[in-house]
Amino acid sequence: MAENIDYNKPGPRPESLHDEPDGLAPPDFYDPVIEAYKRDVDRTLLRENLKLTVQERLAKLEDVANFAEELRKAGQRLRTSGA
């Protein structure tokens, strides 16, 4: 996954994150661990989800929970039917 990353060598670290007005690291801050994870994350899905209202996101969450419950019930029916 992260062949070129030396986890024993820390990236540049600001003296204090509180020095930045928004409390975030400066834009040129590089953390190899974060960069390794970013390769495996589809950020377009995150951006699309953040375009939704809170109510729309909760509705999607409820849909996923309902789907998971249906899968659980289907698995239970399959196990009790002896198939």
C-alpha cells in the first residue's frame, strides 16, 4: 500500500497549530500517513454527500439501515429454512 513512506521519519510539523488563524495546519504541511490514506478514498463521494442537506443525509442513512435490516432478515430466513 504505502511502499515509499518512511513511518519512522515524521513530516514537517508546525510549531503550533494554534498559530494558524483557523487552527489547521498550513496548506504546505505534508503528512505521509494522510497521503497514503488519501489514495484509497474516493473524495468525490464525500463531496457529493456534503452537497446534501442534513435531512437528505439522514434519509440516506435511514435507507442504508433499512437495507441492512432487510439483509439481516433474509439471512435469518435462509438459516431457519435449512437451505
